Amino acid sequence: MTRATMVRAVLAAAVLLVSVIITLTMSPRLGLDLQGGTRMVLQAKDSDTAKADRESTDRTLEVLRRRIDSLGVTEPTLTRSGEDRIIVELPDVQDPRKATEVIGKTAQLTFHAVQGPGTANSAEDKEKDKGKEGLTLPDEQGRELALGPVALSGAGVKKASAEFDGQTGAGWTVSLDFHKDAGRDWTRLTGEAACHPAQDERRRVAIVLDQQVISSPQVSPSVSCGTGLPSGSTQITGSFSADEARELALLIEGGSLPVPVEIVEQRTVGPTLGADAIDASFRAALIGAAATALFITVVYRLFGALAAVALAAYGVISYAALVGLGVTLTLPGLAGFVLAIGMAVDANVLVFERAREEHALRPGRPLPSSLTAGFKGAWSAVADSNVTTLIAAGLLFFLGSGPVKGFGVTLGIGVLASMFSALVIARALTETAARSRFVGDYRGINGIASPGRVRTWLGRRDPQLMRRPRRWLMISAVLIAVAVAGIVVRGVNFGVEFTGGRLIEYSTSRPVDVETARSALAGAGFGDAEVTTAGAGDISVRTGDLDNNGEHELRSALAAEGGDTTKVRDELIGPSLGDELRRNALIALTIAVLVQLAYLAIRFRWTFAVASVGALIHDVIILVGAFAWLGRTVDGIFLASLLTVIGYSVNDSVVVFDRVRELWAKARKRPLASVANQAVLQTVPRTVNTGMGALFILVALVVLGGDSLEDFALALLIGIVVGTYSSVMTAVPAALLLERTSKVPPPARTRAPRARKGAGNRDPQDNGARV
């Protein structure tokens, strides 16, 4: 074992040991779509007195945190997103009506003197009264009260708590404690009220929230005129139940929000859906990974089996990285983790195929030398292809939202872990095996001494695929035309994430067909609802703007036909957010194309860059067209798969063009079409074997992943098949045609490194380089 191999082995063992410890001692952080719960996105709005900026949004978040903490939700999460949005995650909350009621109390909490009985006003008059010194509102019993100007706001409340007073018989009370200045205002307010007789309405103090009197207690007869109540020991008494006292304390202590907020997105996922998704993904990962491991073992024999061991190590390392970094594992993130298993074999395939080529050129060279040359020759393709995938992952993280961000993080970690698995773990294992006497004596078992069936067949037939590049471009043009026809004829079925509205999926105890459900909802006033069947006989309902109370009525109407009705999934997207998400999706795709174009132009030639980007645009159009023909939903998860396909498509194109550049530099006067044809034939085995590894995983996800992952896996399955084709049959022919108009000279030949002094009788092609 060489020193470099020893270093890799020690590094691999250390990383694996740490990963195993993390895996055994830490639990993953599950997103709400896996553990169940409600996620809300709140948009802060400008008010007459405050602007919705970063500072006011942060203060609003803290007020909301106090309110939600009082609900008793287990481990709620509140974070600011951007300048003026707040993300609220409430695990295990399946009916968000209570939380919405508390969050929605957005108006100023104020304390007023009661000036006497009032006259009932119309809603229009009450609207006009807003902003005036005084206003007329009904009290808790519905009696109208004339209120004075604001004496103090809810921001002055330091603490409010519900307490049970069993000694005096007062029952449940609410104790108030004010900040210093607000306490003086409270003492003055109650002192002025105490100057009126006991039965006079003016002896009361009104607490108003959202233009509604939530409490109007009378100042105790024991308080004398002008003295007022102390700010540190004030109690509100009344015929409160325990829940009423707690809610009143919550509303008072929560105070007023510095700026109003509007719910622009709300998602609710039932715990059973998340558990089913985890089980389905685990089965798909297990079966898909086993099929992938078996495939590469059959193709590359002993070295393939060692790569399968490295693949298992990759799974442990990437999972430990997700857990150790505290990454929230979402449903698409889980699917991304499974998908990355299939893509992790790509670097190994690139190395093994390159080692086969090196060994075929010089059959007598030592096996370790061929393997080292394979790692060296594959390095540029491995680096460039993984960088393009990391670019896609970065775009998903920075431009996506919610679960799409999680998918981007998972994909990025998966790419880095796969490179470590292939270039450190697999290399240490294969180099150690290559130097053993057994493998040296029985070369047929190592996997690189023979060229492989696909390479042998191509070498024997020597098809001239690039002789007529326009023929392949015509086929691509026909595929694009069919896809565009689907978009025009069938239309794109945008999900509520892009259009706005509400999508709810219900599970009923009794089977309900679509027509019966549609009639029941129409009879309840929801005639415009779109009703379809979901997986396992569930009912999916899509409506326009529908609040939580409306959803409760809709569910009740459905329960009249289906018995016990459980909400499996609920997505509410405001129209403004839908427009924004649709706009951001186009921006994300545009940026993805431009970034890939810039990177490829720097790393290769502008003709190769334009051809690669043209191929990925070809893939995007065909994938969208396929979903249009199939009537599948295009939503945020589809966007994640689309950007992943872009990364995969460019990944394949990079591998082909890397070989074209290398061969062209060695034979600058040779016709480019002949060079490109040779490059394609040399990379086809890698493309086929890598594609098969990913397809095993994706087929397992489509078949076993359940309804929640079906569209996601289907999009990736279509995209990878189309991307594999276009990287060879679209990108290369397009580059050949573009090169006919280009005046840029062929790439310069790479100089061979000088032999080191005292290198001995090494193989001349083994320059000792290490990756």
C-alpha cells in the first residue's frame, strides 16, 4: 500500500467513524411534511403608523412568538424570511383555525375609558369611526359603549397571566403587570373611572382588540377616586372559565402587532402522510440502492463490488452530514437523498471506464497503473460535472422556498459526499485490491482488465453517429414540436402554488365517488370547487380563496357523505404569493441557464457552452410538454425536479465535451466530426451505466414511493432519459454546426509533465499524479 493510499484509507476511516457516531447518537430533524403539522407564511403590511421593514417585522415576530407559545404547541418555530415575511411552523397542529385566530389578531390592543352607553352604529359608521378620538363598540354582552380616546396600548403590558383565586371565591382571574410608564397611565385611567358611582357605565375600562371589546371590567368599589389601581397587582375578575381566562391573558400579554400581517401561505400535512412517505422512501432507497449495487458489481466485478461498499459508506456519510448540520429533512429532500444514491455511482463509473480505456491501450501495463491513470483522466470530467450539479443545488437553495430549499441542501450535500465516496473511499479500496497478488493473478475478476460488452460492441461496429448531425437535430426539433403542442393543446396544469387558491386532500371512512362529493359540496355553497380523486381513494378539493372557517364547513359537508373525514394535506397560497412564485420560477430557470452558460463558456468553448445550454432548454421544454400531455400538476416540487434535470443534463454534456476537448487537442488537424464521433463512442458506456444507476432508484420511487413522490420521481425519470439522449444527440450535433462558423482555433495540446529525476523504470504513462 502506497503512502497516498494509506492517507486516503485513514481519512476514509476517520470520516466513517464520525458519521457512524452521529448516525447512532443524533436524530434527524423532520420537516412538517414528514412529521405532520401546519406551516404558515405571514406577510407584514404597512400601517398608518409603521412601515413593514426588517425592524418592525422582527418585533412582530416576537409578539407572535409569545402568542403561539401560549397555545401549548410543541416546539413551534418562527423565523423571519427576507425583510417582511415570517415563517411559522407548528408541529402536530392539524386544524390551524385556533392558531390563525390568535395570529390574526393584528390590530392595536388598546385600553379606553368608558364614557357611557352608546348608540348602535352600522358597519359603515364603525369603519368611519376608525382613527377618531373615540368610538362606539358593543361590550361582551352586546351592549353598546361609548369609548374615550386611547389611554394606553398593549405594548405597555409587561405580563398577563390567568390565575385561580380560590380564597376569595373570585374564581379564574387575569392578573396584569405593566411597564413603568404604562403603569402610571393605567393608574390614572382607573383612578378617573373610580370617580363615578358603582353602577355607572363610566366606572368601567374597555380593553379593545381588532375593533372588538374583549373585556370591559368595572373598577372595584374599594378603589377611591383619583387613586387608581396599582400597576403591579391589578386583577380583572369576572365569570371566566379557565379557557376564557387563559385566552384573555394571552391576547393582552401578546399585545398589539407593530404592523399587521396577512397569511399568504398555509400548508397542513397529516402525520400519516408523512409516515407513509418516510416508509415508501426507505423501501425505494433500499431496493433501488440494492439494484444499483448489483448492477455495478455485475458490470465492474470486484471493483464494482468495492464501489458498492463505498456507495453504502456514502449513504452513511451524507445522512450523518444532514443530521449533524441540523438540516431539516423534507419530503423532496428525502427524495433528493434517495436520488443522490443513484447519482453517486457516476464518479466511479467515469473512473472505471477511463481505466478500461487505459488498460486496453496498453494491456501489459500494471493494474495499479491503469487504475491510477483512470482516476487522473476522469478528474476533469468528475469535477466539472459535479460543479454543474452543485450550481443547480445552489440555485434551488437561494431561489427556492420551503421544501424546494430542503431539496437543494440535500442534493448539494449528496454531491459532495459522493465525490468523497468515489475519490477517497472507493479509490483507497480499489488501489489496495489492485496491488494484491490474487487480483493480479486473476485479472478477469477486477472489472477493468476487460473492455466491457458495450465498449466491445461499439468498437466492432464503429457507428458513425456524427456523420449527419442535422439528422439528430431534426429528431430533437420533432420532439420539441410534440411537447409544445401539448402545452398549447392541453395547457399546463399549474398547482395552487403558482396560481393561488387552496388545495385540500381528505381521507373518508366511507368511499365517496367524485360526483357524490361534488354534489355535496355544491349543496353546501362550494359549487366552484374542483373535486378529483387522490391516491388510495382519497378526495382532493381545489378552490379559490378559502379561509379556515370555510374549510371547516367544506369538510363538514364532505363528512355528511363520507363519515369520519380526516385532512391529509392542505395547501393555501395567496394570489399575490402565487404570482411571486410563478415569477421567481421563471427567474430561477433563466438564472440557471445563464450560470450554466457562463461556466461552460469559461471551462470549454463558447460553441460547446451554447450547444449544452440548447440541449438543456430542449430537455426543459420536453419535460414540461410531457407533464402537459399527461395532465400532471406543475408546482414547486416539479420546479425542483426541473432544476435537477438541468444539472443532470449539463453533467452529461460536460462529460462528452470534456472527451471531445481532450481528443481534439491530441489531433488538431483531424476533422472535428470524426473526433466528436470517437468521443461519443468512448463516453456511451459511462452514460449508459450511470443512467442505469439513476433509473433503478427513480423506478423504485415511482413504483414504491407512494402518491406524494410519484410526480416528483416521474419528472426526474422523464428528464434523465431525455437528458441522456440530448447530451449526445442534441448537444454534440449542435456544437458541430456551430463550430463551422467559429474562428476559434482548436484547443491547445496539453503538455506531458516532465519525468522526475530518479523516477526509475516506471510506466511512462503513469506520471505519479494523485487526485
